[in-house]
Amino acid sequence: MKINTRTNKKRPYLYISIVAIVIFAALAALYFTKTWPFQRTDQSSDQLSEEQKGTSEKIKNDVISQDENGKSNTGSDPTPAPIESPNGGKSSVNSYSASLSQDTNGVYIRSIIQTVSSSGTCTLVMTGPSGKTYTATAEVQAQPSYTTCKGFDVPRSSLAAGSWSIKVSFENETLTSSYTTSVEVQ
């Protein structure tokens, strides 16, 4: 005769559940009491030492005095001063090509003007084979220590293959600038 013994297969699940609840409750208690591993390591300003407060105040004063003396705190190189015109006209600044590239869709020209100005216009004049010309204008965009032309994207359909002369000019109410370069359109 066989004796039936009843085994309770639910007991291991009950023990695991109780252990999980105890661990969760312990972690919740540690979190709400801000004890390890949930301790805050940042310090508020009232917890700073006198030396830390003094150093912080010195740095703040240095920045304020640099601003009052006209020094740049941006980390950028200073912008060169404009060159005065001998005949009393507009002053000139340097400019140059930041990028000149081409692909099957066109030629892409980016320029940098060595002044900070949010006003003005850039003009592109390209002269190519058989006297063919392409002209475009773009607005400017001021950066921390220079200005850029917003760029010229010349469609390939506007250009014939061959050597093209490029002149980019910048002008606003007080300044002028230009540079020339060339590109071999494929």
C-alpha cells in the first residue's frame, strides 16, 4: 500500500517573497534616512569651509574685474582691429575661405570675417569659362570672436566644368572685406 504524503510546493515561493519584501523595506528605510548607499555627497554653500568660500569669492571678483576692464572671458582669440580707410571710407577687415568643397550636386563655400557683426551682407561672384558668371548673396551670423557668411551652396547646374574665380565680399554700415580664390569645377 502506498502512503500519500503531501508536500507543499508553495512554501519556497512564500519564503522568497518574504525575503524580497524585507530587502525592499530595508532599502526604502535607508533611502528615506539618507544613509548608505543613498548618502548625499554634494555640499551646500553653508557647509563650505572658509577657504572654499574665499576661493569662490576670489574667482567671482576676478571675472567681474576682467569684464569691467574689457577683457574677453570667452577663451577666444581677440578680434583684430579694423584697418582704417585712408580716404575716409569704410574700414576694412580680413576675411578668408573657411571651407570650399564640391560634389556632384554643387560647390559649397563658407567664409569667415574677422570681426563680430550681426549685420551686413556677403556677396559671392564667380567667373568661369567663357566669361560665365554666378552671383549670390547671403546674410551674416555673428560668432563669439568672428562673423561667418551663412554660406553659399551653388548648384552644379549653374556651373560649367572648368576653372572658376571666386570673390566673396562682406559689407555692412561701417566695414568692408573681400577675398578671392578659385576652384576647378569637375
